[in-house]
Amino acid sequence: MIKVSVLYPNQDGVTFDHDYYRDKHMALVREKMGNGLKRIEIDRGMAGGGDAPAPFVAIGHLFFNNMEDLQLAMAQAGSAPMEDIPNFTNAQPQILIAETAEA
């Protein structure tokens, strides 16, 4: 399985509308990416290690069966998901594409 993680760093001055992200942005992502997108998970940052603040305000995870499905979904989605980012945050997202495995 392929997982795309979009990480939103928690830095001074960062704003993030979690409700918009969950209810509107991810609905847009699901609509634009089509059936190749198998599931979505959202992490809301609460804390880091010890008393440290969360290093990320949120992380969105998109799951695909394989790289071909991911590539097709990205082509199908176009720029709409990226253009929507300013509607919920001023953070600069970081993206990680990974192959997942169970241990």
C-alpha cells in the first residue's frame, strides 16, 4: 500500500482550520482523486515528546493500492487540492510518499 502524508508544520504564526480541513478540503480531495484513493486519515497534533508542543498542527494521510493508482489520482485531481490550502492554513505543507508495511 502507498501512503501520501501531507504534514503541516506547527510554527509561530501558523493558523489551521481543522473543521474546514476535515469537512471541506478532504471532501474535495476525495472527489477529485476518485476511486484510486482508498481511504483518508487525519491526525490533529496535540503534543510532542515530553512537554514539547506538537511539531505538526495536522497530518493528512491518503492511501492507495499502488503507485499507479496514486499517479492516476494525482493527474485526475489537478491543482484543485493545492489551490484550496490557503482556505484552511497559512502553513507550508511537507509531503512524504511512502510504502507501508506491517511489522
